[in-house]
Amino acid sequence: MRFIGRALLASVFVLGACGGGEQQGAATTTTDTAAAAPAAQSTTPAATTSGAPITGTRHRVEMVMNANGEYRYVPSNITVKAGDAIDFVNVSGGPHNVAFDATKIPTDVQQALEANMPGEKMGPLMGPLVLEPNAVYTISFGGITPGTYDFHCTPHMSFGMAGTVTVQ
Ligand SMILES: [Cu+2]
């Protein structure tokens, strides 16, 4: 229970600290209709572009270095329904990422997960490094066959930073 309490405290801290995010305008081209569009204010990441849409609950998993110097996902075991998503939040000790253990996942599920993992991946089923504090990496579990899938953090694999997602 102490561990959960710590995670809740960390959540409060994140909520209080997320006003200072960088807003770097990457767009260098303009269109007639876009000129007056307000800049995006939210730090919520964009929906996945190539994968299945998020139709259910968004779950939160924090990526942390805890008070004992251990690298962990909190929670490390999470159950979702197909169509839910997990927001993986870089709370402390980063960079972190989310990499699925492909050898233990059926090929069709691998393909669906691959499509649901946005960004410039480090390799097959190996999500990009999440560098910025409080940055979020979102994975949709839309279209994912029910099952139990193991994942780990590539930089901290040898430190035991690993988790399991069960899709119902
Ligand atoms: Cu890590």
C-alpha cells in the first residue's frame, strides 16, 4: 500500500507540473483556413495515426525510478479491454520506453500492436524513447486479441523494468 500511495503522490505532482510543457511549432507551411486556428494547449498526445482508434478507457502507467533506485512501471500488471489505451507517463528516471517481447506474441497480434504503436520505433515492437519529463506514450489496444503480453523498458531491461498487460 505504501507503494500505491507513493504513486498517487507522484500523480498529483505530475498534474501540478504539467503547465510548463514546450510548445514548439513545427509547422512551417500555412493554409488559408489554418491561419486563425488556435495552438494546441493540451499535453494529451495525439491519437495513434495508423493503428486502431481508442474507443474505451485510458489507463495510466507511470514509468519511474522509485525511492529505492529501482526502475519500474507502476502498476506493472494492468488489465485492459480491447479498445482501451494505456498512457505511459515518464515520471522519473527516464528515458524509458515500452517494448513488447515479440517472441512470445502471436504474429497477428504483433502486427496489430505494431500498428498501434506510434512514433519512430527503435525496432520491431520497440517504442521510441520517452525523453521529456511528464511526456506520455500512448498505446491503443484497439483490435488486440485477448491475451497476456509482456513488455519491458529497453534502457532498463537489465534493471528489471518490466510489466504485463492483459487484454480481456
Ligand atoms: Cu526505463
